[in-house]
Amino acid sequence: MTTPSGAGAHAERAIVVEGLTKRFGDVVALSGVSFAVEPGETFGFIGPDGAGKTTLFRILVTLLVPDAGTARVLGMDAVSQLWELRRHIGYMPGRFSLYPDLSVEENLRFFASVFGTTIEREYEQIAPIYSQLEAFNERRAAALSGGMKQKLALCCALVHRPRILFLDEPTTGVDAVSRREFWELLARFKATGLTVVVSTPYMDEARRCDRVALIQRGQLLAVDTPRAITESFGRTLFAVTAANRYRTLQTLREFPETASVYPFGETLHYTDRRVERSPDAIADDLRRFAASRGLSELTVTPMPPTIEDVFMARMGTAEQPAAPASRGAA
């Protein structure tokens, strides 16, 4: 494969972003973002709604111009070389953006024609997805289920054989089975060497990526492998269960040694300021303190941290009453 003209020193990397900044009036959507993505990687952006994921993706796929900084994709500048770059990227936006009044086949044929190709010519490329859609060829896109709309959009994004695929929250609003099937499809395309860049508000999807970037308020909080990020938590994490969860939450916030405590599903997640104290001793301290406040049935169990725990710790908001607007704990 030849190197695109103007690729420069970063041609060996799929994406190189340096100091990217974007404002909308007084709102800073991206603030000095820098990162790199390697060829063949599945790279995930993990963060809640409003974190800056969509703005970043729109810049990378040449739909927005940054206020400052640079973005090179496949060695090409996303601003000055946009027309050349668009031939090599596939993009699936967060909102379903196909033509609702066209059928499955009509949508796919249209997007193939935009890039000068046909369904027949690219059938081998899209077969893993299209084989699940062909039975619905005549159905209008608007009449498809959420999972089938998702697969049609992915099919349209891949029909021209892109070298890199951008997926902006592709699994939002679909059922758990469709989410799993979608990620299985992505794994098949990754095996062919396709670079995949995906954003999601689902923290549990992070483990399916080679590396992830935690993003909030337009800034990157961490970039690393999912395992390295969870190992960076730095404290013993405890799952606390009690009959009255809200009262227990309020009580533990009054404990002098509390570093953080917040609701997480059916439990509370707790960390202690005393990093040198053993987990068993901390658990005993918590139970004694709770008992002194009239809470006698408290279960305190050490547990491994999740990506969401690291995210909250990096945000510095773990001691606030509400968790960030993430769907990861759902």
C-alpha cells in the first residue's frame, strides 16, 4: 500500500492528534487533546454524554474544523487533505443517518455508488453483515429494529473498503444481545487489519478495546490498555452492602477516613484514605463505625476496580452525591 502524499513522519500511525481544541461560543468542547492510534488497533473513547466524543469524531472524519491543534488520519491532514482522506474512512454517526424511506438494498446501493463501487463488487467485504440483512432487502430502513438499523449503518460504512472505521456510540439504544453481536462483528473486521475507533458511554465495553481513552469535559483523563487503567486505581476498593443503602451512604460519608463512597448498582463503592492499613482492618473499622450509628448489618468486601471506578476517581468527583452521567453501571 502506498503512502498518501504529505504523510510525513506520522505515516506509520493510523491517527496522530496534537493539541486539538474546539469551542462552540463559550463552551469548550475539546481542550488540548493529544493521542495516537496504531494501525489495526481497536481504540475506544469512553465517557458520558457531553464529554466531547462526537466533536472529536467529527473533526477526525473531516466534518468539523478545529480551532487549534492538528489531526492527521492515515498520514493525511484532516483539514487540508479532507477530500483525499474521505475516500479511505468509514463513519457511522451516533444518530441513525440513513434514508428512512429507502429500502435496505437501496440505501446500500446508494452509499456504494457514492464511492464508485457496487454491492456485488464488495460483497465479500460486507458479507458478514449483509448476510443477516439480505432477507430484509425490500424493507424500508425506518421499519427496521434498532439492532438491524445498526447493522445496516455499519454495512454502509464498510461498503467502500475503508482503511479506518469511526463508530460514534454505535451501541447506544440497542438491546444487550445486539450489542454483543455488534462487537463480535467488529472483532471479525479487526482480524482483517482494519483500524477501528469507537466511542461509547458504556464502561463495560472498554474491555473489548485494545486501548481506551477516558474523556470528560473535552479532556483526556487517561489513555492506556483497559487492564493498565484499572490497575492504576491505586487503592483497595470495597463493595459495601446494607439493608438501607441511602442511610449507609450518608453514614459512610461522615466516617473521618473516607476517601470516596458512591452508589454503584446495588452496592456502594468505598475507598479509604489510609493506604497503609490492611483491607481486613478497614472493613472492621467500617463495620464498627456503622454499628455506632445504628447500622448493624453491613457487608464489606474487597473487590477489583472497574473502568468506571477509575473514571470517577480521575474526575475527582467520587465524593459527590451523584455519579457521572454514564450508563456503564446499568
